[in-house]
Amino acid sequence: MAKIKKLLIANRGEISLRIMRTAREMGIETVAVYSEADRLSPHVKFADEAICLGPAASSESYLLGEKIIKVCKQLNVDAIHPGYGFLSENAAFAKKVTDSGLIFVGPSPEAIEVMGSKLAAKQAVSKYDIPLVPGTEEAISDIPEAKKIAKEIGYPILIKASAGGGGKGMRIVENEKEFEEQMERAISEAVSAFGDGAVFIEKYITSPRHIEIQILGDQQGNIVYLFERECSIQRRHQKVIEEAPSSVVTAEMRKAMGEAAVGVAKACNYYGAGTVEFIVDEKLNFYFLEMNTRLQVEHPVTEMITGKDLVKEQILIAEGNPISFSQEDLKINGHSIEVRVYAEDPKNNFLPDIGTLETYSRPQGPGIRVDDGFEEGMKIPIYYDPMISKLITHAETREDAINRMIRAIDDYQITGIETTLGFCKFALEHEAFRSGNFDTKFVQQYFTPEVLDPSFSDEEKEMMVALAVEFFTHAQSSLKVGESQTVKESAWRKRLD
Ligand code: ADP
Ligand code: ADP
Ligand code: MG
């Protein structure tokens, strides 16, 4: 067993901080890396030691694997945690890390490689009786042949880049007429975005839910599943709201999906934390989509309902310890929701809205967790993913978790940039979300920018003016100077929201 004494986190922002907090609790020293754009970041201040890797661009800083390994040697680091994004799913990097005698907090390079290719992953699981979306099992480039297969599967179909990720590299084809053009585009996009033109065809599930299973495996070969996360509220095929458990998954379905996920993990001798993603159709049939061989952005909701610290488990497993609990020990406790707070403008097609966090004040109270990596006054850099934070709530029931989240969103004060908070509040209040009856089309189906910009009727406006006058008179006569500001703001908000 190799005890980790000093851990380098090859990442930035919220996930770097989140990992370091657990490391410190475990008595492990922490080393942060940063780019010139992140010099003043909380993750740099929190770490025991911090090393600047280079200029802002990821390719000149966070993606410099060799340089990061060199830093480890200089500082006597014994393990690297890659977080998510950046080098986390880079098999060659994982191999270099282990070859240089360091511990990689993650799975084997072989497992990363197999699961990094959606096609290789499908082939690897074929022996394990895992349901797959109908489609091609191999890369396809011959257009007449591909057309024939598409017809057999039935339109609409999805052309997917085998090496794709982060919601990129997918094209929906509605009918045969569009096929050729879309296929050509898909291949050229796959080449330019992922350096690999391999594409394949999948049946496009029209009203799908995205439900994934968290798994943990150890180097002794034990694998457990930590239940599901519902991630169907997405924009651009990328998640914005996640929750655990899912409101449509029954105990029976949970067991079946959990066991399928364990099968996927076994197919690549997986160890560490991983996520097996499934797409679920209207009849609640589930199909394996892909496996993410890293800590997932939305892992906190699983931590809230299981009481397990997934980063701590990752570190213990990387040291060679067997998982300290069994499948039977795991229980679901209450309900948890996460909203991703992005520096994006939902009124402008969710395009990044980069700027300075002029006001930044976090919500507080029981059952609320904020994972972030910024402070008031900081700029959100344009070079990276525009996520500001993750706001997580936990409560006894789904309804309580939703109500708690709405309260937390109201208490979260961010000015200076547009964020996804208003959109998330809209979604949480929506009947479709409340009832649990929604799919990945939620945004297209229900969201228009106007819902965030209610224009009031004349009658409503008159009422607001009357209320304002009444409030002002009341405030004048009963409040001490100094108190009026806060009271005025909150009362206004209650009436106008
Ligand atoms: P998760 O899969 O953890 O739910 P995302 O899909 O948002 O979350 O991906 C996590 C991070 O990894 C994001 O910053 C995303 O941009 C990045 N990412 C995921 N896959 C790739 C990829 N193949 N190439 C580049 N970046 C990726
Ligand atoms: P990525 O690597 O980009 O995360 P995924 O295969 O996990 O790619 O797909 C991302 C999202 O795209 C899914 O969550 C889902 O919303 C949508 N999607 C993927 N495959 C299908 C499909 N066959 N039918 C319908 N939607 C799909
Ligand atoms: Mg995915």
C-alpha cells in the first residue's frame, strides 16, 4: 500500500479546490498548478504550494502534461489528481504519470483508452449483455453503405464522433435527403475538434432522459454502484441541472441499471470513480451511451444522498486500499439537486457572458453546498469553461430539495455578468420539472427568453406603483436610517418575482 503524502491537482477552479479540501482532511499536502490568468484564484491561495505553468491558454498551461510531471519530481509529489476536463481522460498522460513512478488518481491508462472511444467502449461491453442504442458497431465512412444502415435503423438518426465529448460532435439527421451533407460535416468536424474522423450511427431517441450511474471500483476487482443521477435538463447536449435519485427510476430499474453499469466497469477492469451514462426512452428502456473515466462535474448530488466523499474514495483506491463498504451498506438518504451556474446569457442562446463578478454573495443554510472557485471582484477568464459554481441542495424529499434550491437561488447574489441562475429557477418552478415528467428537450420545449423578462400588464404596473408608494410611506415612518435599504430590497423582490 502506497500512502500518498503530497498530491498535485492538475486542474483549476472549483474542482481543484474541492479535491484539495478532502486531501487536507486526509492529512495530505496539496500542490496547485495555475496559469497566468488564474494567479489570484482561490485554488492557488488554498494550496500548500502553487506553481505557475505558463500563459492563460490551456495548451500553454493546464495541458502541459510533461511539465506537470516535472513539477511533481521537483516538489516530491507522489500523486496527481486530474479532476475533470483537461488531462483527466488522456490515456497517454496517465501512462506517463505511472511510468514516472507517480500515482495517477484514476483508472488504468488502458481503461481510459477503451472508454475514451465510444466505439471501442461498445465493443468492449458486447460480452456483458449490456443494452446498446441500435446503430453501427464500427466506424463508417462509406456514404451509400451508411445510408442503407440509416434506413434500416429508421430516421431520425444521430451521427456521432467516436472521440466526441462535452456534448460536441453530434449531428441529428431527420431524413435521407439531408444524410450525405450531414455525414460529411460530421466527419470534418470530428477531424478538426478531436483529431479523429471516426463517426458512427445511432438511432436518435426522440424523447430521451439522460440517467447515469456512479460506480467505484478498487484494484482488487470489487465494484459497487452508488445509484443514479438524472441529468436530462441540458442545453447543447450539456447538463445544467442534475438530481439524485431520479423521479422515474424504481428500485427494480435502479438495480438493473446498477448491475449493467458494474458490467461496463468489469469490461475494462475498471478501478477508481467512474460514471456509466445511459439514455432512457419513453418506455423506460435504458441503453448504454458511454463511460466517463473520471470524477464527474455533478458528483456532489451522489455524495449528498450516500454520505460518501467520492474524492476520498478515489484517493484511498489509488493508494491500493480495497473499498471499505459493500453494495448492501449503501442507502439513499433524501434527495439532492445541483444547478450549474455558468457565466452565460440564457436570453442570448446561452452564449458565454464573460466579465467581472461585481457582487458575489453565496447562499447559506442547512442542506446547501456551494462548490466554486471565484471571489467577489474576480474576472471570469475567457480561456476556459465558463462555469462559475455549482449550487447543491439536499433535503428529505424531492419537493423540499426543489423549494430549498429556489430559496438558495433567490439568496445567491451575482451581478456584473449574466448567469444561468434565472433559467434554473424557471426550470425548477416549471410544472414539467415539478412533476418529474420531462426529457432532454426541456429547454427547446418550454424555454423562451421572454419567460425571464415578464412584461407586466397595465393593471399589474398600477398595482406595483401603488405598493411602492405605500411601502415608501411605511418605511419613512417606521424604519431607522440604515435599515431601510435591506428591507426595501427584499420586500420589493417578494412582490415583483
Ligand atoms: P460531465 O460529463 O462531468 O457531466 P461535462 O460534459 O460538462 O460534464 O464535461 C466536463 C468537462 O470536461 C467540461 O469542461 C467539458 O468541456 C470537458 N470535456 C469533456 N469531454 C471533453 C472532450 N472530449 N474534449 C474536450 N473537453 C471535454
Ligand atoms: P458526450 O461525450 O458529448 O457526453 P454522449 O454520448 O454522452 O456524448 O451524449 C451527450 C448527450 O447527447 C446525451 O446526454 C443526450 O442528451 C444526447 N444523446 C446522445 N445520444 C443520443 C441518442 N442516441 N438519442 C438521443 N439523444 C442522444
Ligand atoms: Mg456524455
